[in-house]
Amino acid sequence: ACAAAAAAAAAAVAPADLASFPGSGGLRPAPPSLLASSSSASPTPGPCRTPVIATRLTLATADPAEAAAALSPGAPAASTFTLLALRPLSDRVLAQACSGSLAIDIIALDWTAGGSSGAGTSSGAPRLRPAAAKVAVGRGIAFEVPYGPLLGGDAGARRGVLAGAASLARATRGAGIVLSSCSPSGGGSAPHLLRSPRDAASLLAVGAGLGPSYAGPVVAW
């Protein structure tokens, strides 16, 4: 049971991912206890460690004013939750998220509705331009790619996630991407969809047609 709990925790968030969240360019550093626990993880079997549970708030909005009020550096959420995520529902909010003006750690785009992060059309997620993606990653903000729809979604959801992930990975060279088994619409994660960080990256690399040069940074970032 101990080994299973450790494997599930590792599959949910790679240890390197936790240490990489500077809190929007250093505005809100991750708690030292969280970093110490994640950095001490060993790839070899060892004594069972107490799982570290991080709290997360995800705001889905199309209104820049609402995003600024809820996720500004001085907002209560910035000191209440370990991780702050924003799911932009409009191009204006996406541009705001990439600019670094919000105290967010993660931008979670929903590609399952047919959205695209590249030059193609978008019927679901706002359009993410490569230049904006690079600016966001440079400010310490990560983009979340859900791999759950690749395992348990319909054909349309799989196509949307793969197309969006491919464009995003090419724009950032694989940096600034975190993988999640959860549903982008906030439906949570089914335990049977959990995979190890390297297996999840390989699944994305193969499905999106990306080589090791892209999948490697996703695991190590």
C-alpha cells in the first residue's frame, strides 16, 4: 500500500515540477516543506514517506477584471493556496495570464473542445500565440497539458489535446509544460488514468508526433 501511494503521488506531479514553480516570477515561492519533500524523492525503492498534498485553486473566466480581482499578487488566494491556476475562456484573459501580471503558477487551456494553441482555428480554447507562450514560460508560468483525455476521452478530445500540445511544445521547446491526469473542465482525475511522469510524457510525445527532444524537457522542467 505504501509503494502504491508513493507511485500515485509521483504520477500526479513530477518532483521536479513542484520545485519549478516560483510563484509567478518569484511573487509567491512554494513552501520550503513542499520543496524539501519533493526534492528528497528517490527513484529507487526506500522508506515510505508521508505524501505531500498541495492545495490548488483553478479559476475559469472570460473577464480580465474578474481574473485580476481573484488572482492578483495581493489577493487572499495568493496566500491561501499552494498553486494558483487560470483557465482562460477568452483571448483577452489568455493575454493577461501570459503577461505575468497575475500571481498564477499554471495556465490550463481546455483543448478537448477543439481548441488550438497554434495558428489554426479555435472553437473551444482561446488562441495561444507562440510569442505569448514564450513570455509566460520566461516568467515562470507553466502550461498544463491533460493526458487524461488521451486515455479516457472521445476522438475529438484526443485530437484537440494532441494538436494543442504539439503546438505548445514546439513554441516552448518542451519547457514550461506540466502534465496532469485531470479533466481540463474541472471534473477531477480517475485513479485508473494515473501514469508515471515519464510514461505520461512518452504518451504525449508518441501521440503528438514529438521526438525525445521535446518529451525530455517536459519531464525535467
